[in-house]
Amino acid sequence: MFYRCFDIFSPEEQSILKKYRKENFAEKRLVYNERRAIGKCPLTPEEVGLVLRAMGFDNSTRIYLAAGELFGGERFMKPFRDLFPRLENHSSVDSSEELVANTRGLLGSAVDYMVCLLSDIFMPTYDGPSNFANNLLGHRLYYGFRTTIRPDRKGLAPIFIDRENGQTAGFEQAVRRVMLKTNFGGPHKRVPPESFYTNSWPECFCQMSPSNPADKCPPDNVLEILESQLENEVNRDLEALMETNSTRRTEI
């Protein structure tokens, strides 16, 4: 997703990305500094790490990276790994060779999804057209408003630009001020262009004290109630069948 933010890459890498863009996208004037200033460029791994450190995560934090191979490779990942050495992915957590043998990567993607779904915290670094991240956001919301960290790239952009220009005083405090204004996975009104799959609140959620009885949450023992209802229906069907058979015998 960095193909619109060329300036962070080497000339050779930029050439590859420009060729890819020309072959796959309509011609469009893109100026890195302009896009960066309004938060249109994804965060780099180092920027992600700096946001996490500013929010209080130290180098003992275990982080699972659900992503393919990053364009630019280790040059971009090293600063992040220096901040958070306990970095895992689906290859490092699997002791067998089953994931390696899964050449199409579907099994690895499934592992990535489940780990992200059940993790303490999920942090998508890009909110573009990614079904993986969008579906996870909605799924985690539905699973009990699990904590999610969604960086405000537009709010963070001037802070990172100042840092690159040598203005580092108050950096972490500035990051925290921006991040504390974001939503951390709790219920919030869906505002376009946010997808229904990303946030199905409140349509797919019940309410404890609704004004409309139809919105009321089911009781805690809903399974017992359903089993009892099913048993009663079966008994009624048996009684009706026995009554029908008894009537037929009387007629004969």
C-alpha cells in the first residue's frame, strides 16, 4: 500500500513501484509530501513501533505480525524489531512444516485471522480496502468490543514530520494526545464511509434495557429455553400423531 508514497523507497524500489502502478492503476498526480501531511500514507513499521512505545508498551510485549512480506524488506522491519524483539508470525508459532507446505497461503491466512481475532489488542496499520482488517474490526466488535488501536494517521502526520526534522521534544506526549481521542473498540455510531462489516453497531447487537422489546437481549439460559421449546414441540407432534392413529382405529 506504499506505492502512492514513493519517497521512502530507494530509486530502484521506486522504479518497480511506478511500473506496478502504471500497469494496474489510472494515471494520477501524487505528491508524497502532500499525501503524507493529510494522513494518506500508511504508517511505516518504525512509526507503528513508536506509537506503541508512546502508549506504554515496552520491549517485553509479544507482537504477532499478520502480514505478507514487506516491500523493502528488513530495512523497514529492523527499526520495529529493535523496539519490539518479541515478534512472531504464523511461521514462527508453528513447529510443524504444515504451513510451509501450504503453498497457496490459505492456512497461514486462517491462522493470522484467528490470532488477530482472539488477541488482547488488534492494531490495523492501514484502513484501506482490506477485507482482512475490516472484517476483523467488525468481528472483534461483535465478540465483546475487544480492544483495537486504530492510529489517526492524519493527526499523527505532523508529529512524525516534526520528528524527522529534528523536533523530538514532547514527541511521546503529542502521540498520546492524538491517540487518546481515538476509539479503542467500543461501540460507536457508524459514519460513512465506514463499512457495515467493520461496524455493525447497533443493528446486529441486542440491548439490555431497550425501548423496543424486539431489541432486547436473549436471556442467559437461552439454550435451555430453546431445548425446552423443542422438546414441547416434539411432544405435541407425538400426541397429535397418537390421536390421529387412535381415530383411524376407531373408524375401522
